[in-house]
Amino acid sequence: MSTTTAVAASGLRQFAVLAARNLRQARAGRSVGLTVVFPLTFFAGFMVVFQRLMSDYGIAYEQFLPPAIVVQTTALVAMSACYMIAGDARSGLISRYRTLPMSAVVVPLARLVVDAARAAVAVAVILIAAVLVGFRFTAGAAGAAGFVVLAVGFAVVLAAGCAALGLGARDPEQVYSALTLPYLVLTTVSTAFVPVDAFPGWLQPVVEVSPFSAQVDALRALSTEGADERVWPALVWLVVLGLLFGLAAARSFRRSR
Amino acid sequence: MSQELIQVSDLRRSFGATAAVDGVSFEVAAGEVVGLLGPNGAGKTTTIHCLTTLLKPDSGTARVAGFDVATQGAEVRRSIAVTGQFAALDELLTGRENLVLFGRLLGLGRQPAAARADELIARFDLGEVAGKAVRTYSGGLRRRLDLAASLVVDRPVLILDEPTTGLDPRSRRALWEVVRELRDGGTAVLLTTQYLEEADQLAGRVLLIDHGRVAAEGTPDELKRQLGGAVCEVRIEDPRARAVAAEQLGAVFEGLTEDEDVLRLAAGSGTLTEVVRRLESAGVEADDVTVRRPTLDEVFLSLTGSVDAEKAVDVDAAGAGR
């Protein structure tokens, strides 16, 4: 057997190698398809049921709803990230990575870059469907670009949190179904589907501080009037959650129990 | 640097109230194979996890290639090759792609990683399946690929956690051959096993681990002697014939014991023929005469002080047979 001397592997190469592998995993799992089917069905159903009702209240639902569907999709992308990384944890692959000379951030980062790509594709699919039923970016190209960047950024931040959970989990199915409840609560108890004043008074403060409301409101601003003060809460949430979840993911990888 | 590539001193690690590793000390030198032998739950894997930086020790020290596992994790990880208890492979990729992936992660360029993968495929006899997805592999194939994956780059220390569990005899022997080669090349090898035979075949030194402690330590031969070696058992159902046989054999062999209808004595070379000859000349017909080596069960029972030979299982069942 020939001698193969180990050279110090650069983090960048490790990142690229793992990202390529994760992309392949995502494609093999048809993960984009699975993350858009549910939101698209939801979109169609809500449009059929509520469009006329909402127009009675002066809300153009074809313009109001798509940002909510986009948020729903990005949350599902994040949840499937948890599922995939928990699968790698179960197969022992993550443990093997942990015995290799790798920086703690490489594995989570290689996960997140692929999640960003998946989110971008999923968001594009939703937007195409939205435009078909009358959704428009009335604030121009800059608003549209901001919309996509913010949506993908939100997906990545949520995916970081989900990756942190998934790295510690042993059962992908279990952790995925455990995430379903917070997903349903966070998307419904927010301004995603109805305006804040449609909620009972005691619930309104909760709806107002929800990061999901902040995200949906910012996306609505970017698709209509363009970047205004409604974008700030979303950006603050993005940075805070990004730091928190990013740290959690790196720690979760290099956790010495 | 010291030639002792693994130095473990009074290592302790608990999970809640359970002390999984309870004061283990040992060393492994370059060019040496040391086996941790013990039943499930003895603390073998926890020890391995501490050495591979997957777990932090509660107290005590462990140094690998001179680096402290608690404070110099990155350096330790650069010095070890690890094969865990369960094949840690990418199910999605083919066998060859797995080897290339790990080569690339360990810093090999595209070409060297591919060349090394082909070399390992040949070495581990994986040629026929190298192009197939790992999820289609049998357990034995996975173990082989898993070991190959941990040998993609040369490391001074090789750590194997039950490397041959679930392997067929041929693959097991092939793996032993690889381990011996690496040892001869100067690698320090630490392996855990549940099989006495495997420890016997591979390890220069064996540590018997039980309840998180080192119950006994020595070369395989020393341990076997310590455990009393082989046992000759003569079963005679007729009590009168048994009494005659006991008298006859007791005159020649020391330490004869009687246990219901079985006479038991320590067996050396020639014991069996001598026993049969003595019984014949005394005109006693035995119902059964056997010689067997102590089983792994007996090893641990004797070490934990509760020998119950009646429950001892067949030699081969414990993997102690040849």
C-alpha cells in the first residue's frame, strides 16, 4: 500500500466537497418538489375559498397571499434540512466527520448553502404560480430582488436552527414531525393569512412580535411599495436569529456530550 | 516524542449516575496492537469515544500522539484514523465515491483521491461493487468499505471499534491481515472486540474491561493461563462408576472437582488420552468425555467472581474456537 501523507485539508475544499454531496442528496430526495407541493396546494385552496371574501374587505388576496405562501415554503425547506441532517447523524456520517480534522462550521455551512439554493428554486416556483393568478411586483426590480434575497435569507436562518436540532437528533422522522407543530402555530398565528386586526385582541400582541409576521410584512412591502420601515423588523429578526441559530448549529456539530 | 502513541491515565466518564468508564489506564505504543475485550456495556465504546474526541472525559487524561483529547481536539483528529461501531458511510454515493469523498475531505487533490480510492478498492477486494450505491451493500461489504474509508490517509494511530462484528470469516481474516500490516508499518492500533479469538489473533496485549474498569491485562497467553486454560469434563451418570473414576483420575490429576454427574479437571496436552486410558483400565465407561477451552462467558464470570460453569456455552458460540 502506498503511503499517502495527509496534507492539511483547506476548509474551503471541504466545504465545496460537502456542498456538492449535499446538493446531490437534495436532488436524489426530490426535496424541492416536496417543499413546494404543500404550499402550492394551500395557495390554490386559499385563493378559491377566500379571494372573494377578502375582496369584500378590500384586500386583493392574489397580492396579499403569495408572500405568506413563500414564508410557508421557506419554513418547509428548513424543516427538510433538519430531516436530511438528522439522517446523516443517524447513519453515523456526522460522527465520522466529527473525528476528521474539520472546522466546526464546515458541515453546517455546506448544509446551509444547499438549503439556500433549494429555497431559491422553491421561491421561484411559488412566484411563478403567484404571477399566473395576478400577483405583481409593483415596486420594480429592486423590490423583487430584495423580496427573493430576504425570503432565501429567512430560509437559511431557519435551516440553521433546524440543522442544530437535526445534528442532535437520532431519528429524522421524529424530529421532523416534532417541528410540524411549531411550524403550524408560527405560520397561522401571524399576519400570513389574515391581517393582525382579524385576531382576537389578546392574541394581537403575539401576532405583532412574531418573526413570521415580520417576515411576511416585509415581503409584502417589498412586493408593493418597495423597501420601507416594514422591512426593518424582518432584518433585525434575520440577524438575531442568524447569529443564534448559526452558533447553535456549529456548537451542535462540535458538541462534546 | 514518546513512542507511546496512546496514553490513557485514570480515565473516567459517567452518563448520569452510571460510570461508563471508571478509572481506565493503558498505553499503546507505535507498532503495537492493543485489544479492549469485554461484553456490551463494559465501557469499551465510551473509551473509544473519549479518544476520538466524540466525548469529553469527566476526569483523568488521555493523550493521542502526544495531544490531549480534552484540550487539543483538532490535533488529535489530525492524528487518528477511526472506524466506528456502525459503518459511517454515505448511503447515496457509490463505494468508490465514498472513498473519494473522504480523501477529498482529508485534503487529497482530485487525482490523488481517485488513485487512492482505486488502491483501496483493490486492497479490500471491493472491485465488483465499487460502482454501486452503498445502500445496496450487505453488512460485510459496508464494514470493509468503512475500514477502507478510514485508511484513506495514513495516520500514526488507528482506532477500531468492533471492526469485525457482523463480518463473514473471510472478510474478518482479510481485515486482520490489514491490521497486522499497518502494525508492522509502525501504526499504533487500538481495537475493541467481543471475540476472544480476535484479541488472540491480533492483539499483543489485551485489556479485559468490565463495568468500566480494567479487570485484567496481559498478553493473550498470560490471560488464558490466568483463567486456567482448557477444561476436561468426564460425564458419568452411574454414581458407582463415577466414584471409581473419581478415585482413579484423582490419583493422577490435581484439582479434580465433581459437579453432579460431571468430573472436571484442568486439561493440558495429552490429558484426554490419559483420561481415556485410565478410565479404560478401571473398566469405567464414560457417557461423555470432552476437552474445551474456557469461554468468554467463563472468563468474565471468573473475573467478576461468580463462576457458574453449568451455564457455560459451547466454545464456538463465544467465538473462542478455532
